[in-house]
Amino acid sequence: MNELVILGAGKIGRMVCHFMSHSGTYAVRVGDASQAAVDHLCKDYESVKGQVVDFADEESLDAILQGAWAVVSCAPYHCNPKIAARARHHGVHYFDLTEDVEVTAQVKQLAEGSKTLFAPQCGLAPGFITITANHLMKSMTEVSDLRLRVGALPRYPSNRLQYNLTWSTAGLINEYCNPCEAVENGELVAVPPMEQLEHITIDGVEYEAFNTSGGLGTLAITLKGKVRNVNYKTMRYPGHCELMKFLLHDLRMQEDQEHLGRIFEKSLPATLQDQIVIFVSATGQYGGRLTERTYAKTIYHQEIDGCNWSGIQITTAAGVCAIVDLLHEGKLKDNGFLKMEDVDYDEFLRNRFGKYYA
């Protein structure tokens, strides 16, 4: 079996571990900065080996990457450049879930001339939503507008933000604070986060959507000059954006993101009872007529193998696990940099992990 390293034993890392250790294809070993997290995971998965890893230390990373076939980073996004560098050193395939634009640029640079594959942004957004957007456009010509929207939302919100913590708090704040890539009139531009508020109704439920960073992945660069307008927005329940702008701008919490993260961790409860709302719309010429093609889907938390998993765990982990599996099956190139828009939509959904989106 191929040796697969998973770095990070948090919410998403645990789901990735569950999928891959149950697959019968991969021998899994997990590394995390917390001994308690490693012990807890290995107690539940007897076949999984675990060890404490300092993500900032080369020797510590080298110890767990030695002899591995691939590594999936579920570590904090700022750790990924060093993890990717050590993966390159050891000739290990590299996958991550980051939304951070700068981190992805560093990973892309490391991938140049590599004999192994470097595939960042393999989760939900960027990740599956990018694959879906490319699929919608394939049968169209002269695509003018491409809109990508994703919301990871509690099913039963009970606070004024109408939000519960379902994934990385640092990643959440990062996407709310950094400039957002978009294509406007064919040109690659940076637009401010938390702006361009819109309202959208899906299956009778009203949401608001606003700019956040990183969700397009490499798609904006790929489509500049080819599609007139391309943008990504995060969906929340109405009223969330205004309250967040009060915290970030009026109270200037964007200048102390670590403090804001501690407040969120203390005050916003986590939940496994969530829903992932996905919306992609492409407008262009189809059969000689201006046409809009739309993908809309809501994925809920569910029980898998007798355990309850949140929707964000399932969708994020299914994304990266499917990409790893497609590489193992020889359905992806095995070296250099992989853009998610180059992954075949139908192959992805046929995969045993991609099926969770089907």
C-alpha cells in the first residue's frame, strides 16, 4: 500500500484520515503539533500511525515524510510553504486545502521542474467549485459571466452572526481580511473583501453573498482575457456581513486577527449540524442563444460508518481524497503543478470519494 502522510489532526484531518484509512489502498500516518490530538486519533484508528510534528521544523517534517508516497496538508495555511518544500526535497506528492493566494503562489514556484505532483487548493472552494465551473463552461462559447458562491452554514443558528465555527478559525478570518482576486471586463483585478453584497435565494432560502479571498484558486488567472467577469463570494445568512464589518473595520479587529480568533473560539460554538450550499452560474452562448447554466446543491451533515460528520468535513475531505485517489489511479498527471480546473468533472464524481458531491 502507498504510504500517505496526513499533517494536521483537526476536524478536516480527522475526516481525511477516516476516508483514507478505510479505503484499503493507503497506509496512513498522521502528524500533529499536539500529542493529545495524535493519541486521540490513533486510539480510534488502530491501523494509523501517529507522531508529534513541528510544522515549522525541517527535521521534524523530514522524520514523518521519509519514505512517503504523498502528503496531504491539513495544517494551518501558513505552514504549507515549508511542508511543500520538504515534500519536494523527499520526492513526495503534495496536496493541500489552502485558500491563501500567497501560499499557493509559493507552492506553484516549488512545483516548477518537480518530478512529483503539487496540487494545492483541493478542497471545496477552491477545489470542487473550480472543477464544476470549468465543467459548466465546456459546452458554451463566448462565456461572459461566471459566478461562484459557497456557504458553510449552521442549520440551526442561534446567535446574531447566525454562524457557528465549522472549520479553521484562522482561515475564516484570513478570507475576510485579504484582497480578493476577480476578473472584471477581462482584466485580473483585486477587489476588497466583505464588499459587493448581494442577495441570493436557493431552494426558497435567502442568503447574502460578499467578496472573500481565495475561493477562485487559479481560475481567475486561467480565465483572464477569456471570460468578461469572474468572481467568487461567500454565502451567509442575511445580516452577517454588516456585523462582521463592524468588528473588522469599526472596531479595527482586522489589525489584531489573533485576538479576534480567540474571541471567536471562546464565544462561537462549533457544530456538526451544518449545511454546505454550492452555487455556480455560467452565462454565455449555447446553441447560438444567450444561455445561463447553473449548478446548485446543498450537502448536509451525515452519518458515515457509524460516526456523525459535519458537511464541511465531508466536502473538504472528499475533495482532496478524490484528487489523491485520481492520481493513484493514473487519471492525473504525476508531476508539476495541478490546477483544479484541469480535473475532469465526471471522473471526479465517479470517484469513491468524489461521490459525496454526486
